[in-house]
Amino acid sequence: MLAGCVTGGIPEQAFRLEESTVEVRNVQTRKLEAPSETAILAATVAVLQDMEFNIDRIEKPLGIISASKVSDADDAGEKRGLFFLDLLCAAGGGSGCDNMSTAKDEQKLILTMVVMPSLERSGEYSVRITMQRIIFDKEDRVKIMERITTPEIYQQAFDNLRQSLFLEVGER
């Protein structure tokens, strides 16, 4: 009877990351040279404010910044299609024709950055940025939740951070 409860243990692949996870982490991480972790955090705050993000939390001892912003997520093509669905529904005598309420309305972008001193070189830091977005419909219901993995977006974020860091360090 007890033999039915015994399993072969944890599968060998259970703790192995998928290849795509490693690729995403590589897109999200860069090495930066800076005089201090604080200089990177200050440069990041400047970049995020320029990009109209709200700084939600700074954990200076841990090297973490969390920021977010809400922006428009309207999709004109989606709205046209939903409008015509509502028209067809109403023309067919249907009640409760409210497809437009499911249209994308706004999105919340969430960015988290972690800075860690390099174990390899003094004055070098490993910086990882992660981004997610949540899209809401007209009735404030979550329509889409997704991790942003587009390499160009991360490259632009790191380019902006390097430029801000250069200006931040240059002013001292």
C-alpha cells in the first residue's frame, strides 16, 4: 500500500533553467563601470524620471529600484472591430452588447533594477533590469500580463543609463 506513494524522486531536469530563461537574463543584464553603486542608482533615477516613471521604492542598501508608469494602451484597430461587433449585436436585437468595454485602455509598466558589485573587478557592477506590463480594459479588468523581453527595449534602457551615468560622474 505504501509503495504506491513512493516516487522516483525529483526529475533530473526540475531545477534546470530553460534556455530561453538564460537568454532573457542575458538581455536584461549588463556590466557597468562606475565610482559607486550610489552613482548608478542616482543615474537610474534621473533616467526613469526623464522617461516619466514614478519611483515606487529605492532600497539603497540592497541596490534595488522599483518604478512604474501608466500609459495609454488604446488600439484603434481593436476598437473598430469591437464597435462593429456591438453594432451587429444591436442590429440583431441582442441586449447586453458591450464589447467595447473589453477594449484595451491603459497599461502599467513596471521596471525593477538590481545593482550588484562585480566579484571580478573593483569599480564594476552587474546591473539587471526587468520589465513587465499589465494592460487593463475600459472597466479596469486585467486583460494582459506579460514580461517584456524585447532586446531593443533593454538595449535602449542601458544606453540611456550609460549616458546618464557619464553625465552624473562627469559633473562631480
